[in-house]
Amino acid sequence: MPIDDNHIRILVASDIHLGYAEKIPVRAEDSFNSFDELLGIGKEKDVDLCILGGDLYHENKPTRSAQIKCVQILSKHVLGSDPIYLEYKSDPDIDFKHCYTKAVNYEDPNMNISLPVFSIHGNHDDPSGLGGHSCLDLLHESKHVNYFGKVDSLKEITLSPILLQKNNVSIAIYGLSCIKDERLHRLFREKKVIFETPAEKENWFYIFVLHQNRAKRGPTNYIPESFIPNFFHLVIWGHEHDCRIEPETSVRDFFISQPGSPVATSLCEGESLEKKVGILTINAKNEFRMDPVILKTVRPMIFNSKSLTDFKTLNLEEKDDKRLQKNVEKELTLEVEDMIHQAESLLTGHPKQGKLPLIRLRVEYTDERQQLNPVRFGNAFVGRVANHTDILLFKRKVERGSTDTQMNMELLDRLPVDAGKTMEDYLTEYFASAEDDKMKMGILSLKGLNSAVSSYINKSDSDAIGFIVKKQLQRRQEKLMQNEEDYMDEDDDNISRAIDNIKEEVDEDKEAELASQELNAVGRAKKPVPEDVMQRNSFDESDDDLSEAPPPARNGTAANGRAWATSSARNGTGRTGGRKPAEKPVQIVDLDDEPGFDRPSTVPSPVKAGRGGRGSRSRGRAAGAAGGGRGAASGRGGGAAARGRGQQSIMASFATQSQRANQSQMLNSTRSTQRNKKQQFESDSDSD
């Protein structure tokens, strides 16, 4: 590769699962053969670096045999005398703060690295044991892999990019190793995932590498695409094994590449897709393309799904159980034979490719008598398939009535006309239509309370309603104290007249504006809704617009991943690369905005002296709490015993209302705790 080449080429792969099925002789070498081949493709394509999206090993405590084979493969492809033209521009003390060796391997004068490999950990090779080390830590210390993206705090996550330059091309690689999906989902909702960006952020091509559920497998057991900030160009999504490596458009401006796994670790439909790796090419204009390369050492796999009702010659009404099962076995045997013949077309002729195919036939049945013993059935295919014990997977067929559509339309017609109303609309209607004066809103502002309800529902602010009630009561008390001469007697009529005057002076629009300002005041501590309540809350906005199924394939501007895909007009400028350490790291500033929104302007911060300075890392969080109101007013002079008694009566009436609000809030909290004691305990454990 010439030194003046204005492109960066990256080998993209994920979920290698080294050591999978290593105790099954016929499949023991599958994962190692695929890993050896994909690194060889990187060397052949003359890539500048390799990015792995997690799960390098299948277990977090791999066998010694698996570790030895991994080191052998990495030494074969990573070590060498080929020059590296990437200039490392960020601070290793921050990028590798979780490692003992805080440096990229190719800057070590004692090592000859020809292919830098950068990897995060996944859910299979996550840290464990004393010291919380991952098996990737060992590879990092041996200088075979650059291990990045490890999270050291589960209460707030700050992600700093690895900055690399080659001539006029600059890339910023963010890594987020695997975290429990529910916990990360909550951190994103609470805006506690912070992305730092370079000071001159327009010059960089942004890549985000993560290892989480992409398909929605529960209310919060996944990461929506909308959570990811909009400034990224490309997201490399690990953990999902179906190969969709060609860039796909997302709900935001970035593209998503899902490399999948080069080895089948489960016999499902997604694993039967063609296995590929990608060669990502980036130019100085921040344009990119992904060239998929088919792997030739992958064992052939055929997945098919059949219903017994599809076999026209099969009599499912047969009364004799043995004869019925014999006929079912005959039909399924013919189907498996066809699948084995189909698998022969997937043989590539590579000497390391497994010859025996993986066959999975999912059979839908309607009667228990129609099931076969999968192990006994597979004995007829010993030596012909690699998984003869689990060829068949029986699943009961779900009968769907023909009137489903009609019933759904009837249910739709029964929906109330006002089904689109919000909770604020219902509150306004309720208090406006209340006939009993005791049920009407008194001295509190309805629009102010609506703002608090909206904050509770949309922002998970569990303390919003009580906070606004206290603020409004405080303002009413201060108003009464200002006009205390008008009701200095203990006469109830004077007290009632004073309260009625306050009711008439309440400005609903002004109260709504004040409530919004108080709820969003800098320094106000918000109490999030407990996780068990959030999961049951039908108003969770993060789940409304996302489907239950895995995200559909959405091809971007790159047909088959080969055309140049441009995210936005960000012209990159950089310095001439070279194999030498950066004189000083690039300045980093924090991007502490809401996840998934547009990039805010970044103000450069001064660079600290010495290597490793990323500049001041102020997140713009002003300390201090929002200013409270005045306390209870004291008397203005002596000889006013009646006035004092009048004040005590009014304060007592307000205190009664405040106590009722507090008691109601405590009662609701107690009921929620008792009703979901186990889930509350699990939620509290997650936050530690």
C-alpha cells in the first residue's frame, strides 16, 4: 500500500466464538478455521486495521487449547514487518485505562505488528473473577489485540473515541462492550451515556462498535436505534448472528452494519444465511463503502420449516399410532435427503471447509401422536450430517381461526371516540366536569399539575407531581403572608375570603410556565421511576414505535454494499500519517446531550500539558440546587395574638392539604413496593 494512499481500509467482523463445539470432533475446528480465513482476507486486501465486535471466545474462561490456537492464529496474521501508516492521535491512558499496558500494540518498539486488531468484549467473553478481567486482557498484554470499550461504571458511562489518522483521513472509533440490555436501556433513557467528541469534530469519520440486542426481545431487553446519537456515520452491531453486513439505513442519519457470526452456534434460520466479512473503505471526504467477502471455510447449513399438513400423501387421521409415525418418518426422511443434496451445492472446495453439513428441519404438528424421537430418527444419518442427534425440531402448530380479521375489526369499532386523548386531557376534563365543590381544583393550578404529570410519564420523573404541589403551596403561602393585614382576625370568613382571592389570582398559563422551569431547573435531582413500574407503563415512549420482530433489512445507498455511501457533507482534513506516536493527543470535549439528537456545537477546551491530555472535561453540569422559596413568615410585631392565631389556622389548613398529598404519595409507593417486591429488589441491585 503506498504511503500517499488517501483511504483507510478496515476489516470488519464479529462473534468469532473461538472454541465453540470444540469437544465435538467433527466440528471442533470450525471456529478456528473461519477466524484464520477472515484474518487472511484482511492481509490479502491490505487493510490498515481490523475491528472485532465482541465474542472473540465462546466462553469467558476458554480452555487452554482454545487460547493456544487463538494465539497461534493471531501471531500468524498480526505479527510481521509490514509498515503501518496509522497515526494514533488520542490518549492511551484513557482509551486503555482498564488495562495494565496503556498503549496500542503497534507503537511498542519491541513488537513488529503488521495488522492492528481492535476488539471489544461481548457477553460470552465478558470480565469475571478476581479483578474483573476478561480473556481479552491476556491478548492485550501479549500485544496481539488492542482491547478497548470496557465500561468501569454502571451508573454513568462516558465513551471516549480512539482517534486514528492516515494522511487526510481521520476516524474516531467508539467502543461499548456488552452490558446487560435492561441496564443499558435504562442508562440511555436517563441520559447517562455520554459521548465525548474531538474539538474539530467535523473532520472525523465516526464509527460506533457495540455488542447488544438489536432485535426487540422484551420491553427493555434491546437497544433501539433511536438511542444512538445522530453524529455517527456507521454503527457496527455485534451480538446478532444473522449476517447483514451490507450497510442498512436506520431511523437516524447513520448506517448500520451487522457482521453476524462466521460460525453457526445454533441451528436457527438466521444462522443459515451466507457468512461474510466486510472490507470498509473510507476516503478523505468521509464517504465509505462496504465490500462483503464470502467466507469459504464455513460449514454448509440448511434450515427448512415444514408443516405435516403440507404433505398431501400423509394421512394424519390414521388411528394406528405406529403406522402414523412410520408414515411421518418416511416423509421426513425424504425431506432431509433433499436438504442434504441441497447442502452439497454449498461446498466451496476449500481444504479446511467442513464437508458434513448442518441440517435442521423444523416440523409443525397438530397432534402429539405425530411426533418422532429426534435421536432415533437421526441414527439413519450418522456419517452424513454433522448434527445427526438434533436434525428434527418439533413445534406445535398454532391454529388461527378464519374470523380473526373480523374480530379485530369489531374490537377496533368498539374503541372509544376519545381513544387518542392524553392523560393531561383526561385530568382537565375530570376537574372541569366535577359537580361536587370538594372534587374541584382549589388553590392549585391544573395546568401546572399537567406539566408534572407529563414529566412523570414522558421523562420517568417519579417525584415531579409531589415537587410541583409543594412549589405551588409554597407560592400560595407566601401570597397569604403578603396580605396578612386583611385577615388578621381569626374569623373563618376572613380566611375563606383570603383563599378565594388567591384562587381568582391564579394565572394558569403562568403556573404552567413556572412548573416547566422548576421541573427542568439545573441541579434538581430527579428520581427515576422504578424499573418494575417502567416495564408495566404503557406510556413508555421508547417502545411505541418499534416492532416486536428483528429489524428489517434496509439497504442504503450502497447497492450490495459497494457504492459509496455519504452520510453528510463533512469534509475531513488531517495530517500526513506515519508509524510514530502522536506528539500530543487530539483535544477532546464532552458531548453531554440527549442521546439520539442532533450534534450540538462543541466548544474547544484547553489541552493539558504532556501526553494524554484531552482537555478539560466539563460536562456543563452546574452544581447546586434550584432555589427554594421563602420559609414560613414570622410575625411583624408584638401585640398581635389574634393575628398569630389567624396565621396558625391558615397554615394548618395548608398543612392538612400538604399532609394529604404526602400521605397519598407514600401510600402509592408502599403499594407499589409490596406488589412488586421481587422486581423492586432486582431493580435496586442493577443500579449498584
